[in-house]
Amino acid sequence: MTKLRLHRDQLAAVARVTPYAMAGYGVNVALAAAAFWNTFPAHHLFLWLLFSFSVCGFLGLRSWPRAPSRRRHKANTTRSARNALVFAVLLALPWSFLAAAWAGAVSGTSEAILTAFVVGMAASGSILLAPIPAAALTYAGTILGPLILKLLILGGRENFVLCALAVSFLVFLVVLVMTNARMFMERLKVLDRLKVSIADAKAANEAAQRATSAKSEFFATMSHEIRTPLNSVIGYTSLVLARRGLNTEDARDLEIVRDAGRSLLNTVNDILDFSAIEAGRMKLLLAPTLLRPIIESCLSLILVDARAKGLILSAEIDSALDEVSVSADAQRVRQVLVNLVGNAVKFTSVGRVDVQAKWVKRSDDDVVVRFVVKDTGPGIPEKSIPELFNRFSQLDGSYERRFAGSGLGLAISKSIVVAMDGQIGVDSVLGEGSAFWFELPLAVSRSQPSTERSADSKPAGPGGLNVLVVDDMEPNRRLTSTVLRRAGHRAVTAASGAEAILLVQSETFDVILMDMQMPGMNGLAATKEIRKLPPNQSQVPIIAMTANVLPNEIASCYAAGMTAHIGKPFEIDVLLHAIEAVCDGSGISTRHRVPVASSGGRNPF
């Protein structure tokens, strides 16, 4: 097959230039006729012209570009290779006849012109046919062979010299044709290997895309399967811990279970975040933001852990930060801060953790903010610092600052900071402590930021809301209903999308909490059907409450017409805040979506 393909490429290379070569051939025929008009007999010259023009016209029309046929490709290629030899002989015959008939019969200028035409046509035709060596050599031999024999027959010193020159020129053409043919064949082989390499690269790219798709599907499935039971573990332990009269030992045991569930959830979140970063799917949601509430909310999240270890946790926030709102992804900034402050508290046994935030540069349109998290921990060895922000990086346990967990936290933080065109680093002295810092260039926002609340603050939500809880799993329905009833709301449950639609048609709800993965009609399909109902039923806010938290999954929720998204496992305060947010915007449409964070204060985007 490779040899056949090379033959086909050889023929194609010649066929591409044949129409233009035949035009040149015809011009040379006309010039030769003009040169010998008074030298050769008119009837001989006319017959020669007729034959020459017939040959070049036939070959020119035959080789004119046209759509190739795929049928009988092998047979056509073989036949074309034989035809090339026949056509080479036909093209050479007029000039062969001219040389054999009139060599020695004319003299002086006419003989020189005759020799120039014959040699020139032999050279040009051989070069044209060089991709097909057999045709090129046949052409050159057909033209020069009769001339050589005629000169030998004529004899004489001058004719022998001309004969020797013709033989040497024929040898030169043979060498030239073979060299060009070899170079052409090498080029074809290189192109063939290049095509194979491109095909292999394309196949490898398609395989990589399939692998990426499979990995994403695996992460989505595993995330859902892990988050679903964690929803019950974290949710029910939080409910029990909220009861009065628990003894100290039971409360401590339940706190261990809840914290272990949250730790596992953080690991799942890290893996999903890093997967999105590797795939280039991390998106920044820029909005007008004040930085002080972000810092304060981070400290409030970690304050309990710091106090439990006897650490002082303080913040020094430049008052200028309160004067200007910036365009930033508040959730991502919070994620980096929580990671750095959390690590500082985790690996500091005695002393304090201080958080600083201040302007580094400021103009009317842009600012650069520097955040620093200092601790009095054991410090980091200098040789370990270059590897600190790499994925799965953990320091040696002998330095008592082992980064337990997924080993992705600092790598994710670096990716977020870099995505914001910022810088991140660390200064550390072994035995004295470390100072993790990052700088963010941010645009000044002319809009007013929305009010940020701490996840630990109690929502002053509207009481007595009628909430429809849609979930196919009974433990999830019971958990969510219990949380809602303790907050003073009324909860109605549905185990499927079809049941939810019937309830919406028969009863008025203030908000719907919709699961995604349900047998039969899933949450997306149910939402689309609800949005088709009459206005008094279709405008109800719908919050996706699901373990599906990947960016494309969240986007599909909004595309179906949902108002907001909460990831499972959910924090009680986050759920109540979400309900408050969508219900405060009475008459809120699906065009005005409220970006509600997943549990733990992390925005899955």
C-alpha cells in the first residue's frame, strides 16, 4: 500500500503541472515551425505541426484537474503509470523525428537552432517527468537516441564530437533525473511520515480528551456519591449537637464525627478544585467587593480552632480598605485566606497568628492589595520552600509542620492567585515562624458591593415560609425538613420531580429546594416543567440543593431556570441564608440569579 501510494503521489505531482507544460510545449512547437519555415519542406513541417499539436493538446486536456474517483483506485493508478510511459514516447516522437530527419541535412545557424531545440526539449521534458523516472528516461532516450545514431551514421570528426556531447548530455540527464527522483521520493516519504505523525497526534489528542472526559465524569460521580452520605453525617450530627441537655462526652464525640465529615468534605472540595484548575475550567466571578468583610469572615471561621489551641488570632486591616470597593471574586479571595490562616493555626502550637491587609499601590482605576499571614510556628526549612506550592506537596514530618490532608491547598491557592494576575510566596525562619503573603492587582469598582454576612451569623430570615423539599432520599428529606421546621418554616416533601410538579399545581410555595439526581423525572426536567406553568406558579424561586457541584453541573441548573445553588453537604446557616436571599427579592426572576455558596463558604465556581 505504501508503494502504491508513492506511485499515486508521483503521478499526481506530474499531473498538476502537465497542463501548463503542454502550453509551453505548444509554444516551442510554434517557435520551431517559425524558425524552420523556409528550411524544411512545407508539407513535412505541416504534418509535424499537426502531430505535435495533437499530442500536446490531447495530453493537456486529459491531465486537466478534475475530481478524483475513489472507485478502482488501485487499477487506475497502475494504468496511469503505464500510460505515463506511452505519453512520454508520444511527446518525444516529434522532436526525435526532427533530430533524426534533419540532423546533418542543415548547416550553420539552422543546425545550431535544431540542436538547441532538441537538447532543450530533452532537458525540460526530463525535468518535468523526473517524479516518474521511467517516463523521464524514456522521454530523454527517445529524443536523443535517434540523434546519437544519426550522428554516428553520418560519421566525420565534427559529427563524432556532437555525438559524444549528446551522449554525455544524456548521461547527465540520467544522473539528474535519478537524483531528482530520489529527492522526490524522500520528500514523499517524509510527508508520509508527517501525515502518520499528525494522525497519531490527533488520535492521541482524542484519546486524551476521552480520558479527560472520563476523569471529569469519574470526579463528578465520586463527588456525588461521597457528598450524599456526608450530607447525613454532617447534617444530623449538627442537629443533635443543637439539642439541649447533651452531656459533655456525647457532645465531644459528635463534634469529632462532624469535624471528620467536614475534613473529608474539604478534601473532596480540594480535589474538585484542582481538577477544574488542571482542565482550565476555573472561572472567576468578579463583583463589587469590600475586602474587610472577607477578612473578618475568615477569622470568624477559624477563631474557634485558634482559641481551642490557646492561640491569639488578630487582624490588622488598613482603614483605606473600607474606602474603595474593588472588582474581585470574593469567594476565591476568601478561599485563599481561609487556607493560609487555617494552615497557620493548624501548625502553630504556641503564640499567635496575625493577618495583615493593606494597599501596596493605588490609583483612580486600580489597586494592589497585599495580604500577609504571620505565625509563630516552627518555620519551614529553606530547601523545602521551592516545593511548597506544588501539588501534593507536604513538608517532612520531622519539622513538626506536616501539611496533612490532600496536599493541594497551597497549590490551589497559588493557581487562584495566578489566575487573578497576582503573586504568592512565603518568608520563613526555622524555629521562629513563617509569613505567607499574596498580592492581588484589582480594579476599582464604581458600583456598591452587596452586604457580606458571616456564615456563623444567625439569619434574620422571614418566618413561616412554605417550603417544598424535593429529594428522592428519605434521610435527606427528613434532615432538611427538620432544619426548616426548627427555623420556623413549614416543610412539604416530594420524592420525585413528577410529584413536585403536582404539588406546585395544587399548593402555593414560597421557595422550592430541588435535588438533581432522582429516578424518573430529575430536578432539571422538573424545573423546566415548573417554569412552563402559569405565572402565579412558575415564578416560585427554585434552589438547587444537590451533591452535583462541578461548574458545568451548576451551569446546567441555572440554564434550566433555577434561582440559586447550594451544594451538599449543606451548612444549616448557609441553607437558611439562601432561602432568605431568594425570598427577600420577592418577584425575583430567573434572570436575576443569586450566587449562593456551597457548604463551608466555598463557591464551586
